[in-house]
Amino acid sequence: MNESARNKPGMEHSVPEHPHTLGRRLSSWRDAQLARMALRDAGEPGLVLDVPSGSGRFWPVLAEHANRVILAADPSTDMLAHAEAQTANEVRKRIRTFQSSAFSIGLSANAVDCIFCMRLFHHLGDSEKRGAVLDEFHRVTRDTAIVALWVDGNVKAWRRKRQLGQLAPGTFAPRNRFVVCRSDIEAEFSHAGFRIVGHRDFLPGYAMWRVYVLRKAGE
């Protein structure tokens, strides 16, 4: 994923991104590739919930599967309207949008085959908040969840930690994106009732971005 995504602190949705530069175009291409791989690893689910859907950047990828039904939820109605306005008609007609938070999804238990969450967890530095979202995902998905976040154990995470450690005492460093220890988040997945099917890294050993495919334990 594009690790410079400009999300605001505490927000569940992404502001629109405009990949004009070569670097951003390559990043968007890799984002889409990882999403396709994750959906394949999840068994090409037929009914998917994209939450928070943000600007709808992954809707074209989700819609590549001809028989897939796509739900999209975001806490911001303005963001949903923006996403629909900038999405091609052939894709937009495949999407059913509704206002909802990832912490309290307005769907019944086991309502979808897969929850697709690409732009939230790297904004959650609190394990309790991540756990609350994972519990809700476990309630709503019948089978799998796809979750992306920043993890440690790579060059960029080491550089980030080093840079933060070099700040002068008393310097305020706004933190609206967080790197999570891999062992911690994987334990949180297990605690919420998920087992890990697999993961994909943006650039193995270098980039922080990792996409996990989870399945309900026992499923």
C-alpha cells in the first residue's frame, strides 16, 4: 500500500488519492495486485463488504470477479458520495453503499463471505480498538477477512523507529499511523477467533505494509 496515504487522525476513511507521479502509479499497481492476491487466497468470495470504503479505490478490483456482490460502508456519507461520483458506471452499479462504522457494522451476524479492510488498522495504535474491530468483523463475516496494516521487522519500520527516537526531548510528534509488532497483531487475530490463512508484503523485508487473509477459526 501507499504508506504516505493522507488519512486524518482517528478517521476511518481515506481522502482521495491522485496517483499522478510514477511512484504513486507503481504503488497503486502494487496495491491492486496485493488485493487480487488476497481475494484469491480468501477463495474469491462472492459477497464482500469493503469497510471503510473511503474513496472507493479498490472497487474496480473487487468488481473484476463477475459474480461478486459488493457492499461498501463508510462512516462519512460525503466520502461515499465522492466515491460513487468518481467510479465508472459499470463498476458503480455493482456496489451497494451504506453509512456504517467498522466498530459497529449495520449488518446481521454472518452476513457476508468476506470483509475487506485496507485503510483502517494502521490508524489504530490501541490494541483494544483493534480488538473491538476484529470482534465486529468476526461477527459479521461468515468466512474470511482481509486486513492491511503496518508491521515491524523490515527496513522502513526500523528507520521510522530510529527517526522517532532521534526527536529532541519534549518535541511533539503527531501519531496518526502506527507500526504494530507482528507477534502482537497475530495474537490479536487469534484472540478474536481468526486463524491466519496467509499474508502478502508490499515489498518483503523493506516496506511496512502487510495484507493478512484471516479465516474464522474452525471454519
